[in-house]
Amino acid sequence: MSNEEIKEIISSTLPSATYDETGEWLNIAIDSKDWKKIATECRNGVLKMDFLFCLTCIDWKSHLTMLYHLTSTKLRHNIVVKANLDPAIAEIESVCAIWRTAEFHEREVFEMFGVNFLNHPDLRKLILEDDFKGFPLRKDFEDPINMIKL
Amino acid sequence: MFLKEYISDVYNGVTSLLKGMRKTGYYFLHPKEIITEQYPDNRATLVLAERFKGEVVMPHDANNEHACTGCTACEIACPNGTIKVVTKFDITPEGKKKKAIDALVYHLELCTMCNLCVVACPSDAIKMAPTFEHSVFDRSKLTKILNKPASKIREGIE
Amino acid sequence: MYNQTEIIKDTTNLGPEGELIINMGPQHPATHGVLHLVVTLNGETIKKIEPHLGYIHRSIEKMCESLTYRQFIYVTSRMDYLSSHINNLGCALLIEKGMQIEVPERAKYIRVILSELTRIASHELWLGAMAMDLGAFTPFFYTFREREMITEIMEETCGARLTMNYIVPGGLMYDIHPDFQKKVKAFIKQFKEKVTEFEDLVTNNIIFQSRTKGIGILTAEDAISFGCTGPVARASGVSCDIRKLYPYDVYDKVEFDEVIETAGDSFARYIVRVKEMNQSIRIIEQLIDCIPEGDFVGKTKNVLKLPKGEFYTRVETARGELGVFVVSEGGANPYRIKFRSPGFSNLSALNHMAAGSKIGDLMATMGTLDLVIPDIDR
Amino acid sequence: MFSLEGITTAVQDWLFIKFNPTLALAMECIIVILLAITLFAGLGLVLVLMERKVAARIQIRLGPNRVGPGGMFQTVADTLKLIMKEGLTPDSADKFLFNLAPFIVMMVAMLLLAPIAFAKNFQIWDINIGVLYISAISSLSVIGILMAGWASNNKYSLLGAMRSGAQIVSYELSAGLAVLTIVVLTGSLQLSEIIAAQQNGWWIFKGHIPAVIAFVIFIIAVTAETNRAPFDLAEAESELTAGFHTEYSGMKFALFFLAEYINIFIVCAIGATLFLGGWMPLHIGSWEAFNHIMDYIPSSVWFMGKTFFLIFVIMWFRWTFPRLRIDQLLNLEWKYLLPISLLNLLLVAVIAILGWHF
């Protein structure tokens, strides 16, 4: 499916979505509150985005951006969905129920960036120790013992 | 038929097991297939690939001269701070000041043998040596100074 | 939420419904590294598996943020150390894509040959280790004999046996060794002779078959939903070979089949990997004699600076799809790097696959997932 | 012909002349016990080395070759190491049972030595219910394993012990039935009589196909009974780390280890006695010259040769096959081995009644 068609379908569900085609794939910027709706539409609608192959977060110092790379194993088109979050109260709806791979990836983002995923079945630290303080992949994270500035 | 299936099950199972035993039995009876290398004993005949990345060395020629200009390209290229170039200023016969290395400090314990310093070096002053027996009892022995004492830069290298 | 003391308490007591809770790992013969599984058992039957990761977490993503584009490639060898060459290739491809660096044909050919050799080496090791998980010790030594030939080829050409760091953005670090082609051909010859051994010893063995057939079934739908890639997904009938779907380097020029099985059980995963080795041999045979002459590295600037933007490349490692995602601010260092590692997603399916089976089946399932722990923890 | 018979009678005569009968008997007992313990230690060392060498050859490597010529003293060195190690007892273990378990396993193995005929007229105790005695005693070893698994207070150990319990109890059956075929053929439970019945040919040759089937089933069943791969579920190190002996260390572990090898030796010795004629030399029909040459080989060599051949076969199994799963293991017994051996026993009974065997 071409980018134009995808845009049309997304816009019909969510008129407020904005698009960016400068990168390799179509980037769709949405409000974090609309994510669950878009995700359900992408997965179950005509887009058939059944494969969430990358889920990550970027710390832009002023805000966090959640990135969801989606592809369809049947139609072979890729989109990137972005949602900006406020670092102080980073909250977004979990998509574990839609793509089960999200469970681990969201747990990773939760401990590394401090994003709180709502309705996640088992939101605990996955990689770090349980009593670890701070969010290591945020840009303001400082660890004087383990981080050596070269 | 049940009985037929049962018997063929047993037969196929047993033959598959016997085939496996034939294979291992073959190796048991053919000691020539043994591939063990008895390492410390075969040190004399052990051939290492010439490109093997064991440690960074600085080749010196017969006149105790090396090719390092002290440009710190290797230090910049190194991802984990393995190399530290300590420079000094030599006075040339004409009375000019010339930059030269005082010591090229190499921390073998930090090195990951990624070869980026060798690639970065503009004058091919350092290279990877195919040695691998690096273990010592004192960690401080792993910090090496690559240029030999009283060595000089080779003529004509800028 | 678990904390350290609670884990210890849990292992001496029973679960809420009187189940046995076993800490499998971080030091356990079958977890191949420091994977820690908290297994809840009802007798011999597994009720739930909960992985605890992070024992070998080095935060490679954070480390890469302070390294230049030339430097960060070598770190990726330490992720999936069994397919380190392919990891490096993924990073190099990303930089080349971002900066539009032209790679010479020769370099592309050699990269692909080495990638396939790496894949064979990785699958050989997996085959031996998997047989060992199931209690057969001997195949391990036979597989290592052939794997040794590959590591020797690597040692001669790349200068290292496992973490090669042979790839630089724009090509290769140096040209191949003069003996390279001869040795690869010798390897192919020996491999073809010896690969039948595993048919007698492992594949057709009735015990092996009964241990793996119908065990740890993953349906195609679940495989996609769990984000499984590589042989794990292909054994479930999902076509996901990056080499076919998004060819990089010279994969579009060679003929090979994407191995797909439909059963989705441990035996299918085993068969997929064995057949994949043969396909890799096929690729190498097509390329080894026609490596074009020419440069081995393209022209690049001294300091690489990726343009502002987001870049994503994917390569097919021995374990599945490795995604490299870089956010660049236009500087000499990446602003943010994310590695989408295949093992991480594959591991998340373990609970789904192994719950309800016996402890012995867990070994078969885990063995055929081919987990490399540094790849999962990063 | 050289025989150990002369030595034993000489010693006995000398003792009975010198001392009064009670004292002589006591001294004989002491000598026998000392001999048994020496045999134990010696066999343990030899078998462990043999296992390692066989494994190495199969796995295209050299095996131990540093300590002594060809690595001969490797196991001696290992034993010394194990003796010097601290024997740890876990804090929460049942200390009495934990320390008792290795000795029970060991004692069972020692008791089994009694009725075995090592050579012509060289037998500790020629009990008239020899076969029954062996079946009875060998099933006791499971108690030691269960004890070890339970007392360790470790979940791996417990699982291993439970598996081993299920395994040994079920494989006792087919091992017993396989032994029974020979008893039916011979008509005696006494080991010396079973051997004597094989004067003109071993049972595996004389008993037609049923004897061969019984022999195969016996080998499979005893492999399972001694917890050897592919039936080593009790220790299954890729699943249960070390199974029932996870918590054992030092000499207590060594006792388990030793008992495993002694058990292998004993079951192989029994197999050799029942099916391969014990110390009887190989005789082929009416080839007088050939039979005569065979007679010159001492009986102890015959016995040891047969036993070690069977031990080698069991080792060969171990280094070839993957491990079975617990339910498959029990399936194999109850669905395949037991029906086949029952049928086989019936066949043998018919053969024995009609006198069809040679």
C-alpha cells in the first residue's frame, strides 16, 4: 500500500495525525492519548500491521518520543508511529494485548526511560536490578561509577 | 494395523539407534580422526595467522627508530581509551622545536583488538602482532610503553 | 515486584498454589550463559516461565552514544557474538545508507561470503549445543571440527576468530587473505561430506525425534505477534528472511531458497537451521569463484557524520532480524541507538511455547530458540 | 590350566589347619571384605578412566593423558582431590539422612558382589537363590537415591530422586523378566548352576532368538536401572544440574560416583554370567582343537573380558544417544519392553518345556 493510501486510512480514524515522509518510511505523529485507537486500527483494520518489529523511545531532553515501527507481513508496508510524552508524567497505553512482543519491549522502555505503560499486565524491571534508581537511557542520567568519560 | 505399526515402530527405532552407534563406533575405531591439539607441547610448531590481532606493537628497525610522529590519531580512533600518547618537543639540529613522542602508553588490559588504531595511523607506525599469551600475575604489567627506550623517529617521516 | 530477597525466599518455599518454583540459571548447564528463568512447576509440568534478564547487560545502546560512527561498529560484535560479522555489517550498512557511501563490488561479495560462513559457524555451534541439551554429548565435538575450519578462515582473513571487526563503513578493513578462496572451498568439501553424519547421529535418531517433534509449538500467528524472526519464525511458516525481503549487498544476485517449515515445533526449527546451512553453502559456492577484482573499501571522509534524521536497517543474523535504529543530530556521534535484537523477541515467546510441557521439553524448546544471552541483554 | 581355585583352597586349608574353625571363618570373612573393598576401589579407578578414554575416542579427542603414562593415574589424582575436599552439608538438609545416603548406595553395590563368580570356583557366596538375591538387593539402591534427593532439601535433587524412583521401580520388571528367561531355561536360581549349564554353549547361542531378545532387553533395562545415559534422568545435568547429588561434594559425592560405576560392573557381570556363560570359555560344537585352545585362556580372563565388553557397550550407548524424557522413558518400559519380555518369557517357557534348546 502506498503512503497516500495509508495516510487516508489513518486520517479517517484520527484526523489530528500529522505525517512526515522525509525518512525511509512514513512517519505518523499522534497524540499519546490516541495511541490505543490507532494501534487497534493498524492491527485489525485494512492495514494489517501485524508485526511490531521495533518499539523504542528517544529522549529529546525536552520531551520523550515513543516510536513504534510497524510492518505488515502480508502487505509488506512499514510505518513509524510517534507519540510525544512529557518526561515528568510519561504515560502511554500499553499494546501488549495487540502485539504480544510489546510486553518485553515495553518493560525495557519502562526501566530505561521511565515510561509508564497503562494496562500492562506485568510492568516490572526486566534487565536492571529491582532497586536500581534512575532511567539509564535518558540523557540526564549520571552514574559516576560505571560511566567513564573518555 | 496396530500390531504391524507396533513392530515397524520398534524396528525403525532400533535401526535408527544402531545407525548412530555405527557412526560413533567408526570414530572409536579410527584414532586418526582425533583432532586434539596439545597446546603447550606444540608451541614450537604452532602457526598463527599473520594477521592475528593479539596486541598492538610498534616495530623498530635496526637503528632503534620507529615511525610514530605523535599525531594522536590512534588515541582519537580508539573506542575505549587504550592508547595514550605522551608527546614532547625535540630540538632539531637547526634549532627548531619538533613534536615527537615521549611515550606511547598502551593498556593491553583495555584493548579489544579492534584494529581501529592501526587503520587510523597515517605513518604505519603501529601494527597488530600475532601473540596471544598475555597472562601475567600483576595487572600493572599489562600497561606497556610501545616505543623502546631512546628510540627515535625515522628520518623522512612527517 | 520481585526484589533480591524475595527471589531467595521463593525458592525455599512453594508457590501460592503449592507449586515448585525453580530458579533455572543464571548458572545452569542448559541456559548457555547467564539467563535466569524462574520456572513454576506442577510436578514435572511447567506452569509458567519468567525470564530475568540483565546479568550481562552492558548498556551497549548508551555506550554507543558516546562513540563515533567508526567506533561503534566494533561494540556490536559483543552483542550476538556468534554472528558478530553480521552485526557489524548491519551497522556499516546503516552508515552507508545514511551517508550514501558507495561500496565496491568486491567488498560486497566478501561481506556476503563471510556473513554466510558466520551463519554456518553459528548454526554448527547451535547444533552441537542443542544436542548436548538433550543429553547427546558427542555431536558437539563433530560440529566443532567443522566450525573450527571456519574460525581458522576468519582468523586468517580478519585477524580474529569470533569478534572480527572486519567491516568499516564503505567496505572492509583490509583485503582477503590470498588463501581465502582455497580454504573456503576445502571447507565446503569437508562440510558436504560430514553433514550426513548428523543425519545418522541426530536427525533420524528416534530419541531425538521423539524429544523434539510436537514440542514447543509456535503457530504462525503467535510467531508474528511475539515478533519472532529468523529460523524460529520460519519454522512456523512465516516468511521473514531479510535476505529475501529486503536484500542488502549482493543477496539479490544469488540464488537461494528461503527455508520454511510449517510444523512450528522444535523439530521444524531444527530442520530449518540444518537446511539453512546447506543454503548458505549454496550462496558461498555461487560467490566464491566470482569475487570481482578492485578496491576493497570505498572513499569515505575521515570523520563520518550522519545527516540529521532517523535511520533503520535490518540484517538477517543467524538468529533472526537484527534492526539497527539510529537517531542522528548531525554530529559525529549518534544521538540514540536502538538495537532490535532477535533473541529478545524470540525469548518472549518462551513462556507461551513451553508452558504446559515437561522440564525436559523446556530444554528442547529453549535449545531450538538458539538464545545468545549477550544478544538479549545487550 | 591356571586357575584361582588353587589359591583359594590353599588359603582355606592353611587357615583351617592353623586356627580353630570359628576363628578361621572370621578371618576368611575379613579377607573377603578386604578383597571386596580393594576390588571396589580398583574397579572404580579403572572404570572411570575407561569411561573417559572411551568418551574421548568417540568424541575425536585424546582424553586424560597427562598424569602417568597415557593418563593412567588420572583417576587416582582425582580421587585424592575428592578426598581432600571439604564435605559440605547444606544448612537446611536432614543431616543424618544426607550423610547416610551415599553409604546405603555403596552398601547395596557391595552386597551385590557376593554371588558373582569371578572365575572357576572363585565366588564369595554361592547362594542357591543367587538370581533372586540379586534382583532383591539391586532394587534397594533406589532407597539411597531417594534418601539423597529428599534429604538435600533441594528442588533439583528432589525431582531427580523422584524420577529415579519411578524409573528404577519400573525397569526392575523387565530386567527381572529377562533374567527369568534364563532361570526358566536352566531350571535353577543358583549362579554356579547357570554357568555350569552353559558348558556346551552360552545361553545367548543356545536359547535361539528369545534369548537374544531377553539379552537386549536386559541390557536396556540395566542401563536404565543404573541411571546411565540415555536413561540418566535422575542426574540429567542439562535439566536438573546434577539431579539427586546436586548438593553432595567431596568424598560423599565420590561414593555416589563410585557406586554408579560399581553398579555398572555388577550388572554387566550378571549379564555376562547369565547370557554369555560367565567364566565359561567359548566352545564351538565339535571343533576340538579350537575348544582346547579356548580352554587355555584362564577363566578369570574370560569373565572379565565379557564383563568389560558389556561395560563398553553401555558406555557406547551413553556417548551416542540423547536423553529420553521421563514420560517417554516410562512409555518405553510399559508399552514396549514389558509386553515384549512377557511374550518372550512365554516363548522361552515353551522352548524349555519342549526341550528345543541345544
